[in-house]
Amino acid sequence: MDDFFSGMSFKAKLAGWSMIGGAMVVPFLLMATIGRPEPMARSLVHGCYVASNAPALLIRDDAVYIIEPARRKFSYVVERSKTSYQLNVRPALALSLQPDGSYIFGEQVGVGYFWSLLPVGNKNRNRVRHPEEYGGRFEVAAIGPSIVYTRTTDPSACRIVR
């Protein structure tokens, strides 16, 4: 590479290498800062969610409530993942299939911390790339195939059991 800058002063060589280095580094810095997805407001996921043969879930600002006689609730955070957005829930909960065909939530070690948010309809099914694409659905880990919860407007679905 010294032949490329032969006959030039040190100052000119430094300027040349700076331009070449800048042209290589700047695109990576732009991708790292501009390519980050926007944060998602918790209010976008609030509501009542139902899934076939599984307990309904009521998501409020303070917690996620499982609509069941035990009145369990757990914390969550809406966060970005590498490719999409997800609910990060604590403790880790996954659905377990019961002998009667219904599902119940149970704590699982290493499974069930992250519930993927899904877009409207079948548009790019596994990824929500922008908060506006969230379609009121999320996928919950289950023993066996995952279960998709969908937001409902039925007021009786999330009536808290007393």
C-alpha cells in the first residue's frame, strides 16, 4: 500500500488513510444507530387476550393477569429483540397441555420468558418490525406447539374471577 501513496508527504498519507478508513467505518456506525427499532409503548399491548382451550390473559400497565380462580399475575416488559418485538415475562411461564385438552400456565425453567409479538394477519408472520405493525397477537411457548393469543373486545372474556 505504500506504493499507492509513494511520493506524498506524511500529512497527505494521513489524510488519504483517514478518508479510506472513514468510508469503511461510517456505514457500520450508521447501521448500528439508525437500524435500531423504535421502543414500543406498553399501552400498545394492553387488553384482553384469548386462545383456544387456554386461560384468558388481561394485560394492564402494572402486570399480566391470568383469568383463573388462583388470580395469578406476573410482570412483563415490552422490548426489542434482534429481529422483532416481544413480551419479556417474569417468572418464565409456558402452557402445559392437560389430559382434558385444555392448557394451564406453569413455571418452566429456561422456556417461556419471551413471547413474540405478531403483526396484523399473516403479514410477515414472525416479525413486527415497527410498533405500528403489531396486530394484537402474540405467541406463547407451550409444551408442544406454541399457542397464539389474540386480543378480543368481548368484555366477559377477561372478567377477573373472584
